[in-house]
Amino acid sequence: MKEMQKFLKKYHEEMNWEINNESYEKTRASLLNNYMLLTTEVAEVAEELRKAFNFTNSNILKGMNDNEAFDLAKENAKEDLGKEFADCLAYIVKFANYFEIDLEESFYKKMNEVRNRKNRDVSLSRK
């Protein structure tokens, strides 16, 4: 993750896509614009999932087994979903870099916090 953060810091500079830091108002506007772009990318993930579910359902209606239909849909969606996840990650890393947050450290700290929660969700599924 640290390498990704370094890469994207340089990449955003090269592309002139950094968060504007000239003044509070410009920074605020830049942060809000980047947040809007992130949410647009998250919506594109939802659109890819919708396509996959529609593809699955179409194949089920044609007589294909549910699991086979969904496995085929997942394979078909993999590349486009990967692109959308990458877009989301690029914006998240941009925010982390701006606020000088080590995402790897934050990630493991948060996962440990969740693991140790007293009120975490209980699942009935067994793997």
C-alpha cells in the first residue's frame, strides 16, 4: 500500500490532479469535487454489479443453473469491476495522501478494532 500511495502522489502531480491547496476555499472546493468524483466511481461499481445480476438472471431464465450463471457473470464483470475499483482506490489514496494518512497502518488498525468489538454483527453462515 505504501508503494501505491507513493506512486499515486507522483502520478497525481504529473497529471496536475492534486487537491488544490491555495486557500481554504479552493481546498474545500477541490476536496468536495474529488469526493463527488469518488462517489461517481462507487456508483459505477453498483452499475457493474447491476449488469452482472441482469446477466445472471437472463441466463437463469434461459435454463442455466443459478451458480453457473453467476460464475459466468462474475467472469464477464471482472475486468470492468477491476477498473471501477481502481478508480475508487485512486480517489481514496488521493484523500489519504492529502491528509498524510498511512493507509496500510490505518487499515490494519481498523481491522483489529473491528475484530475486537463487543457489538459486532453476528453471522449464521459457516464456511
